[in-house]
Amino acid sequence: MNGAPTTAAATRPVTSRWIARLRPNDDARLRIVCFPHVGAGAGVFRPWLEHLPPEADLCVVRPPGRENRMGEAPLTDGRILLDEAAPHLAPLLDVPFVVVGHCSGSVLAYEFTRGLSTAGGPLPVELVVSSSEGPSMRTVEDPPLHRLPDGELITRVVGYGGMAEQVLEDPDLMTMFERILRADYQVVETLAYSSGAPLELPVTVIGGRRDEFVGARAMAAWSTATTREFSLHLLDAGHYILNEAGERMGQIARRLLERGDDG
């Protein structure tokens, strides 16, 4: 399926363990479908609510192994993840929608969008990615992070600034987070970008001017992933810009609502 929903599933939005609707609105004029970064759950997008217009329905993909799915085994295959999420996402695509991928979640967001395009399904009015390099400049660490020995993965992520150092002091937290991180890194590190023609929809990139991991040139490489409008917004921030990006996402949502069409 390549992440594309089936038309049979395209009904009104329903409650799903796969999708966290942070401010449910079945009468929404715009839906924002988000893929979080490794180790994260839907809650990381909650600060965006204060910036989004009320007509926007904020929906976040929630894979197993986190939040209210802690008892489920995390997935390690990106194609399986997209295929399993697809029927839960399909009912949300009944109005104009934006697909968002933050950091490593950009890989899933892009592949989900390509799956829709390949299947001839509804396309987002815009793809928004943040803190990530374009597909043509993507690199995977050698050895991949998901193959690091026990304990080293958490230490490495803490060193990157992506997790509180206190996690290292709590064996139970370390075990829990390492399980999720290892699975999530395996998902994105083994999920290759699909080949094919560029997307026929606008692509927007949000990044930090002081990003110590992804430079502006690498972010600008997303321009080759589309035949339509491309824009790069650099904020006064580093790599971890999720909170800062909320205001810019609100501006994007209002622009699309004011335009009042489906792209």
C-alpha cells in the first residue's frame, strides 16, 4: 500500500489508537497530520494548539510503544508502520490537509505523501518538514544508531541534546526509552526514500539557523522534491525547534485557510 489509504476507509473521522486528535474538530476546514520524531509521542505537538486557528484539526500519528500504547511492541519496519497507519489516517483526508514531519519524522511524512501520490489518492495541499535534510542529501550514521550496544544509544541521544540527562540515572526509564528509541531509529534508518518524479505539491521547510546537525544547504535540498512552490523558513533556533515552529505552522495554516481552496 505504501502508506496510501483505501477509498473504502474514507469515512468520517473516528477515534483511533493510531491517531491522537489533540483538538478534535469534525467540521474542520483544514487538517494537519503530523509524524513525530524518534522516541516522541503525540504530546510533543500539543504546544502548537495555541498558535493554530480553530478551524484546524491537529492530528498526530501515534505508533505503538508510547503514551496510551505503551503495552504494545514498537514497530521496526517503516513500510509496515505506514501500511498499518494508513486506514486510520484515511478518514481524516476528507478535507484539505497538510502533512507534517518533524526531524526524523520527515522521512515518514514524505513517504506517506508519496504513497498517496502513487495510489492516486487525495494529496495534501502542502508538505511541511522541519530540521531535516532533503532526500538527495540524506545520510545514515555508520553504524546505524539502532545497532548501538545497550546503554550507548541513550547516552548518544542525551549527548545530542534530545533527551534529559536524568534518564541516565533511572534504569527503568533508560530501559523504556531505549526500547522505543531503538525501534524508531530502525524505522527511519532502514526506510529508504522512494524513487520517482518529484511531488506535485508545495513543500515548506522549517529549520534553525543554529542547527548543529542539519545545515541550511541540506534543508534547501528539499526544493528538488517538488515541482511546485518551495520555501525555506529559518528561525533563530538550533536543531530542536518543535516549539518555535508552532508559530510558523499557525501562519501556514491561516494562509491556507484564507486561500480557501484545495491547492
